[in-house]
Amino acid sequence: MQIREAPRRAAPAAGALRSPMSAMMLAMFATMASFYVAGRLWQDAQNRVYLIKELDRRTGQGQSAISVDDTLKVVACRQQGKRLTSLEMELAAAKHEGFVGKYTSETNTTYSKKKPLIVIGIMTSFGRKNYRDAVRKSWLPTGSMLKKLEEEQGIVVRFIVGRSANRGDTFDREIDDENRSTKDFLVMDDHIESDEELPTKTKNFFANAAEAFDAAFYAKVNDDIYINVDTLNAMLKTHWDKPRVYIGCMKSGEVFSESTHKWYEPDWWKFGDGKSYFRHASGEMFVISRAIAQFISINRSVLRTYAHDDVSVGSWMIGLAVKHVRCVQLFDEQRFTEEEFCEHCVIECTG
């Protein structure tokens, strides 16, 4: 009898046994690799944060650095300011053409309270208290009457003075003491008082006044000039709606190139072979409208000054569409020579 052996089963393939194990190992390896990479990335990020903080600490920058966004905001604000100035000029020009708004000096009795008619800056200096007292005794009221002049007529008056080169010395203390008593000063802390810097002082006054007071006009006056406030008030109201006006005794004169001369002009060669100044308002007193004061405020850092403040201001007017107004046109100019006219002009302006 033959015995048949049962057929043998085929052994399972080695790949079949290893497949589940390989997948599990691969999954574990991938998971560990992910944790490793994530850990390294987190560690690198922490290192970068630490290095940035350490750099800021050592350089002293920290949060004080201005970002690009902040810089763009500053630029945008400046552009908006220039645009606002342009719109105000256009509005004034529209009024000049006959477009009258609801808010005028004739229809609004509270005009002076909301918007001063004029800010008058009396240029003074150290050691001139006698001149200031003479002004206070003649045409400039004091105390409550000064406040009444501002509220009822819209006329703001301040003595303009800078600081001593030796900050806090006797000169500065005398001005501070006087101001505490009279309260009629505008002290420019950023200006060093000196005769040579009068053109810069006048420029800074107009710039600061335009920023501090929303007036229709701004005037520069010497502290030895006396003003008839009523006459000035009436004159300005005939010009307040004009876009850009420059009011004063318009004159010209010789440019002196000799360094020993009282009126020596270091830049004399810029005025041509004729050595004659262009037409400009005499320095005793002149008035500009708000649009011009704003122009000076915006461009103060690039406006060129000459040896004299009246010539400096007149040079800024040349490139602008400005109406030059001869002081007060209440008398026949043909009766006078130029020198006589200027003399009468100042008297007429100041009373």
C-alpha cells in the first residue's frame, strides 16, 4: 500500500511578513522627524526674538524707532496740511470773485471771538522797557482792557522777544517778570535775541503766530510806532476777503555794498548792477494776510533772509500771486515824492 503525502502549503512571502512592521516603523520615524523639525524651528524663532531684543537693548532703540508706517503717516499729514492751505487760498479767491459765504464780519457779530481780525507783533528787545511802557500809555491797553480789545474788536497785540544767548540770565528774568505783570508778551524760546537776527525773528513770529492764532491778518510793528487802532481796524475790513494781500509803505532804495555803512547788505551783488532793492513794505509796519503767513510757516526752513527784515519779507512776496497794497489809500499819492509818501503813509497807517 502506498501512502500519499499531503501537499505542503506554500510558506508566506517574506515581504508579506515585513509590510505591517515597515509601515509602523515609517510612521514612527516620520512622527519623530516632525517633532524634531518643529522643535528646531521653534528654537530658531526664540533665538531670533532674543537677538532682536538684545540688539535693541544695546543700541538703545527699542520702541523709540519710527516705523515705516509712522513715517508715511507724518508725510501724509504734511501733505494734508499743504492741501488745506491750498484750499483756503482757493476759498479766499472765490470770495474775491463774488462768492460770499454765510460767515462774514458783517453778518456775524461774534466774528472776533471765533477768529481774530489781526495779530499785531510789536518787535522789542532787551533794555527797551521804556519804549514798551510808552506804547502801553499811548495806544495799547493793559489788563482787562487788553482782553476787551481782543474779544470785541478781534485785535490781538503782543510784544515779541526772543531769549538771551545766556539762557536764564538777567535779561531773560527781566522779561519774564514783566510778562507776569502785563501778560502782553509772546516769548519765542527758540530764537536768540540779537539785532543781526531780526529778519529771522520776523519770520519766526509770522510762522508761530499763524500756528497759534487763526487770524485774518498778521502785522509786524516796531516798538517806537504808535497805531490808531480804529483806523487800522477800518482799513483791514476793506481787505479781509482778499486772498493774499501785503500791506505797507511800498518803497525801494539803494543797496549798500560798503561793509562800514549802517544799512550794509552782504548779498548786495544779488540785486544787480543797479544796486536797487525791489519794491517792499517799509520795516516800521507791514501787514500780511493769513494765506501768506501760512506759506511762511510751512516754508520757514527754506525761506532766504537778507540783512533787513523788510527786504526779506518783500523777497518772499515776489514769487507769489500777492496784491501789494500801499498802506491806506485815503489821500492823493501824486501830491508826494516817494520819501514824503512813505512818511505820510506810516503816519496814516499808525495814526
